[in-house]
Amino acid sequence: GGYLVWLWLRNDFSWTLGALGGFVLFLYGIVPTFQKTHFHRVYAAYGGVFIVMSVFWGWLIDGIMPDNYDVIGTIVAVIGILIIFYYPRKGEKI
């Protein structure tokens, strides 16, 4: 969704593409409500997934090879996701 809005605003694509991107982003806001866990954990996981996907997008779509800091940052983000989402808390079930 964000990429479609980017294409509309930055690359002069049709406003309908921007509207479609806005709708996709709207759906992105609804999908997490179907998860069984707490809001902050779901959004931490989604944010981490977007970090990983943006690095792969840049590499595979835009042709920008990730450097060492991109890779290290992505690994740190994934470790953060795992800690936030799966670390056992007293009195809570995941």
C-alpha cells in the first residue's frame, strides 16, 4: 500500500493507484485486530516484518544490495520481534 502511494506522489502515477494504496493501508490497520495477542506485540511483529521486507524489496525490486549495517539491523529487528512476541511473561499465555 505504501509503495502504491509512493508511486502516485513521487513518480506521478495515477491518483487511482494512490487511492488503491490508501485502501491497502486501511486493510493493514484492520488485519491485526484478528490476532489473539496484545496490540503492542502484534504491531512490534508487524513493524519488524516491514523492516525485513523493506530490505528485501530494496534488494530484489530496486536493485540496491543491502550492506553490512542493513543486514545487522535486520537481524537485530528480528531478534527484537522474537523477544517481544514470544518471551514468556508471568501469568500470561501467548
